[in-house]
Amino acid sequence: MKSVVISGASGGIGSHLARRALENGYAVIGLSRRLPEKDPGYPAYAVDVTDAAAVAAFYRSLRGRDVWALVNAAGAASMNLLLTTPSATTARLVAVNLLGTMHCCAEGAKLLVRRKGGRIINFSSIVTALGTPGESVYAACKGGVEVFSRCLAAELAYFNITVNTVAPPPIDTPMLAGLTREQTDAVIQRQIIKRQAVPEDVWNFVSFLLDEKSDMLTGHVLHPGGV
């Protein structure tokens, strides 16, 4: 059974992806900063993606497992104008969204290289494409993920590993807690498909990317809802 490692699996989009992957026959391995309060039905590990040493140790422990895919869904957001964003907030957003993704890719990809194939799915956001006010730091971090993923796709193509990025629009998860309904609607109205996405919309993209038949799609940013 193919294993899929999902970061940020204890909540938000990550928890939905973990549950749906499990239902679709994958052996899910979840990691998050804190363990889930209830047994999720798959092995769960407390790993802070900003801690490079902890991430490396976690992936070393998976040697011998048939790891097919990395789904790097861990993220953090904070909506604030740049001039009023504390430096500590900026550092945290960069550490979680950009460096955390890099840590997981750098260590997890070693397992995929050994098996000579696999999938890496990283996460960006619609705000990177739209240039949403109040999201400059977050959008920059996610923009970095997009560029990083394109470069990594070129590096890993020889090993039959694809690397793609999913950039969801606003979804009703705890990450949206800092936005008003008006702010959310303003973003939705800039999408091509003008409805709020749900976690299942993201799973539909992820499940497609996980499929072995998707081996010719790499280096792309996919936008549910369209931009």
C-alpha cells in the first residue's frame, strides 16, 4: 500500500485531505505541530516543520516504508498591512510557509528518489496571484513556494518525481478566522468561478495529482476556482 505523508494533518484542509486519502486506499502518515485530540485512524506524529532537525529525524524514521507522496499542507496566515506587521510575525510566516515546505521537501524527497518515483504536492494561495492588500508577507511566502516548486520539479524529473502546487481560494477553515465576510467575498468575486471553495474541491485536485497517470504534469500551479 502506498504511503502519503501529509503535513498540517491535524486541522483545516490537511485533516480533510488525510481523511479522504485514507478512504481512497492510501496509507496516511500525518504530521503536525501538535497531535490531534482524537485518534485520526492513521499514524500521527508531532513534528514542527520549522525545525529542520526534527523534520529530518521524522523522515529518517520512515525509511523502509513505501512512501509515494508528500502533501505539504502545513501553513500559517496573518492578515495585516506590511507597515503594521511585527517582525516576529513576518519571521513566523516565512518559517512555516516557506522554510517548512522546503524542509519537508528536502528530507521527504530522499525517500522518493530511492523508490525512483513519486509525487510532491505543495500549497500556495490565491492571494499570491491576486496581490491582495493586507496579505503581502503571506503572499510573498507562498510565491516563494511556487518558484521553489517549479525549480524542484526540474531537479527531480530525472527520478520520475512530479512537483506541483495547489493554490486554493478562501475556504472556511480556522485560517480564515482573521478575515471578515466582506474580505472573503471580495476575493471570491475576483475568482473566475465565483463561489466559495470547500475542502473537497482541494481534494479533487490533490487526488488527481496523486494518481500514477498524472506523471506528465509537473512544475505547475493549480488554482481551484480559477484566477
